[in-house]
Amino acid sequence: MRQLLVNPIGTVRINEEGVFIELDAKYAPALKELDGFSHLNVIWWFSDFDNEQSREVLEASSPYRNGPPSMGVFATRSPVRPNPVALSSASILWVDAKKARIAVAYIDAHDGSPVIDLKPYTPSLDRVEKPRVPDWCSHWPKSLEASGEFDWENEFNF
């Protein structure tokens, strides 16, 4: 099988000032016209779980309290998977193309997580009108906005 080469374009930064996507300066021109979008799909690397042992896990105990006892990792959003790639949608607060910096409302990444790509959220490509999910998670919020008010603490086994 062919090896793929993926290079980080920046880093997630979380501090007392807020949550940011900080890109390497050479990628600043790639931010042109991004400020017209309200949301961003951030593709990042679960770097804390990038090890041989984590990459070999294909099934695990359910991370969800209401989920089935065992699940394949492709049915979860677990960082433990063959390739620790993550996808998060984030609300854009502002874009500073000159400083190659984007402020976002929230992202489920750790400070220092490598960012490997950014794509603007566009409803024509990213929104599914009537998604189907298993019964055990059908009570979850129907949007990113509603997720902020949801009690996620009662959904996970960790």
C-alpha cells in the first residue's frame, strides 16, 4: 500500500484569549475570502493518539452510555483509530489573513493539535437534510448550535 504524505498547515491554540487556528505564515494567502463564511470544517490530527497501539484498535467498548456494548471505531468519533484524523465544524468569529489566524467559538481539539486542512462549511455540500442515526443517539442535538446547550457529560463512559 502506498504511503501518504500529510504536512500540518498550522496548530490549534487554546488559551485565556480564546480558541484559534494559527496557520504557518506561508499559508496566509489561502485565507483570502474565508471571512465571508460563518463556519469552517477543520481537519486536524489526534496527535495525542498517534501511536502504533492506538492505530491497531478496530473495535472497542462503547464510549457512549446509551450505545451498544461494543462498537467498531468507524462508528465512533474516537481518537483511537487506524489514522488519527479528526474533523470538526467550528463557528468562525473572525479571520486575520495578515497574521494567518482564525478565531473560532469552540473546537474539540487540544491545544497544540496539528491542523492539516481547512474547508469552508457550505450547506450545499456539508448539510444533510434528513440524516439517519441509530436509536441510541437519536436524542442528540440536531445542530452544532444546539450542541452547546446539550448535557454531553451524561452521554459518555469516560
